[in-house]
Amino acid sequence: MENLFDFYEKKVLELNKRIKEVKERGQKFEEEIQRFQNEINQYTWNNKIKNIISIEIESEIGTEGEEDELTLIYQVYGANWSATYDLRVKSKMNQPQMILSYYASIQQQTGEEWKDVELSLSTAQPSLGNALPKLACTIANV
């Protein structure tokens, strides 16, 4: 019976070692895929191709010379943002006060001018697709 337990323990350890090796190779492939995806994204927004959007609007209602507003929403590559926080503590005679301010730090290399533009910030990462991230697994042998 003891030989059976020894055999079982040896096999389990061997299989766990092989599983770990395969997972490590898989992680290296995932990192390489991400590196290639980042390189593709870099070429996507580094090229000097200009996109032109042409819209023609006709209206039979309204008066001549009347103005209206048109909102155009689109996604660009080469832009990102990160959250920035400022925490300040004031302490005056038994009246401590804490002020937390948060900001967005925005960087862009799109080739477009962003003067007086309205921005919407999101934590979504469209370049990564809409698939859920793969969760890692750790096996601890005791």
C-alpha cells in the first residue's frame, strides 16, 4: 500500500511540474502577443493618414440662416489618460480637514489639434478587444 501512495505522490508532483511549465510557456506567448499588439497599435496611429469626414445635411424645416449644432463622436488611437490624485491635510486646533482632489492627465499623439475640445474619458481598452482577461492560477504544494 505504501508503494501505491509513493507512486501517486510522485505522479502528482510530476504532473503539477509539467502543468506549471506549460503555463509558464503560455504566459510567455501571451506576453509576446501583447508586445505584437502594442507594435500594431503604434503603427496604426503613427502613420500620417488623415481621415476626412464629409456630412451633407438637408432640412426642409426651419428658416434660412438658422444655426444648429452637430455632435460628432469618434475614437482615435494615440491618446491616453491616467488618474491623478491630490490629497491635502490641514490641521488647525482640533479641526483637522482632509481635501481629496482628482484630475485626469491626458496625453495625445494623434496628429490632430485638441484645442477647446470636449472629451469623455473611459477606462475601457478597445484595443484589447472585449474579451474578459485570463485569470492566473497558482498551485501551492504543502
